[in-house]
Amino acid sequence: MNHPHPLPPPIRHGGNLLAAARRYGRDPADWLDLSTGINPDGYPVPPLPADCWQRLPQDDDGLAQVAARAYGAPQALPVAGSQAAIRTLPALLPPGRVGIAALGYSEYAPAFAAAGHRVVPLDEAAFSRATLADGLDHLVVVNPNNPTGRLVPRERLLRWHAALAARGGTLLVDEAFADASAADDDGVSLAADSDRAGLIVLRSLGKFYGLAGVRCGFVLARPDLLQTLAERLGHWTVSGPARAVARLALCDTDWQAATRARLRLASARLDALLRAHGLAPVSLPLFAWVPHADAAGLHQALAHAGVWTRLFDAPASSMASQDATGDFIGDSTCPPSLRLGLPPDRETCWQRLADALATTLPL
């Protein structure tokens, strides 16, 4: 069967440690799992009150207000992780041409395609263009991007938003890594602007807080869109225990400040370790992205040493698409690469990574 547009590539994620254990015949407990960008030393969850397990989740428990205050947003809607929003929001937007990074979080393209949108894959160079929004109906920007670390300045984001909104389009900004990065410190976040028509901002507890398992995220947008989304998702989308943990973590500003400082030091250490072995990483507080001509070979060698990484081996050109003028967007500017998350804050873990690199890439 011929398709009028290229099909999105298969959805792949890090964190698939059990699959790695089966493939390489190594017990899951005998791995250093660096395959995600999740904080390996996340928020210390205390014992929770019994009623959060026994009662139905209470949508009026104040979590929405806590999240809005924490992110500096006018309003917020708790959802079952960003994933719930990513899968639902495209159907709430008028079908059209949606620009999505060719090398980035892989859930967006299939979600928009399934809702009847035409996905226009974008290479990393496209995000430096002030006119990127021209010819698009919607635009998705993961900021900072996973895995390349690309950070789009606030002024450029707002120009794209204005161009899209003027014709009824939408800018969706995924700030999953903003809590740990310079995005908040440098005023890049658009959370405070999320009451503008045609602007949606996503935040998550999974990465910085290391709470991916609770499945709790937030949509920041205008009240009418949040109401429509809430009705589409239905009641009790975020569990009672998850809501309790989220309120604690979002209010713990002392832990947040100490964690940002610790992550900056750990990121610098990982960057130095990788460079000492001849690699050229792009480093963010929670992970390092390592373009490498033989990324697949490096990934496999580290796996044999019990270190699991995330491999990005599909060239951007495989998702190339033509814009309205016939010009191609997505010209294979992104090489094969690896993403390495931070090791847990234990010397044995850092030493294991150092030993694996020394075996794989001798000094």
C-alpha cells in the first residue's frame, strides 16, 4: 500500500532495561542504566497518608493551583504524565501541517498523524529560522530538546507563536527538561504566557524530580482549552498517591535548589569524563548527547560492559518532507548518536562508567 506521506518511524524510548537484559543475557540488577534523562536521585517520597490510597482522587485538592504557582503560570491542568496530553491534544486542534523535530521525542509525530494532521519533520537547523512558522498550522517545540539539547530563545518562540496564532494555529512547547536546565533561570520558559490563545505548554514531574513512575504532568493553557481537555480525559486521570507526591515535590523549594546545584556538578563531571575519552558531548543537567559516527558500535560495546545507553541511529533524512514551496525540510544534519543519562550519585556507579569507557575507548 502506498502512503501519500512518509510514515513516522517506530516509537522508541529509553528505560527498556528488561529488553536489554534479555538481549545481552545479563541480570537486570547487574546494569548501570543510563538510557533515560530521568534524575537517578529523584525526590525522596515520604510515607503517604492512608486516605490517598483509599479515596477516589480529588480534583479539587489544590494540586492545579500548586502547579500553576510553581511554574509561574496562570492556570494548570494535572494529567497522567505529558503522554496523556500528547495523545489527546492533537484531536482538539484543527487538522493541518504541524512541524515536529525529526530528532526528538518520538511520541508527537504519530499522535498528530493519527489525528489527521500532516507531519512536517524539521531538522535542527530549522529551529534557528525566525520564519520557521511560515507555512505551518501548528508547531511543536521541545525546549530544551531531547536529545540534542537545542534551546530556542523566548523571543523567537513568541514570534513563532504570534505568526501561528494570527491564522488560528498553535505553538505547543514541551518543557519537560526545563526544571533542571537554564530554561527557567534564563527566562526561556513560556509558562507565564500560557493564557495566550494558541499557546500550550507542557511540564512534567518525570525528569527533574525523578518521578516518572507516578505519571503526573501538567498542561498550561487557556481555561477553555483546559476545560475541553479535562472533559476529553475524564475523571480521575491522576491517581490519589500521585497527586499527593506532586504537591509535596512542587512545594519543596529547598530540595529543588539543592538538586539543581547537584545536577550542575554531575553534568560537568559527565561531560569531562566523556571528553577525556575523545567524545564530543552536548551536555545538559540531566543527560549528555554524543554524536558519533559509530554510535551503534559504541552503544553495543557499552552494553557488553553492562552500561545501557539510548541509541539514536535513524538519520534525519529518513523523515524528510517537502514544504509548500517544494523545498525539503530535514536534510540529514543529525548524525547517529547516543544519549547518556547521569549515573546515580554513588562513586561505584561513576567508576563503573569510567571503566566501561576505558575498555571501549582506551585513552
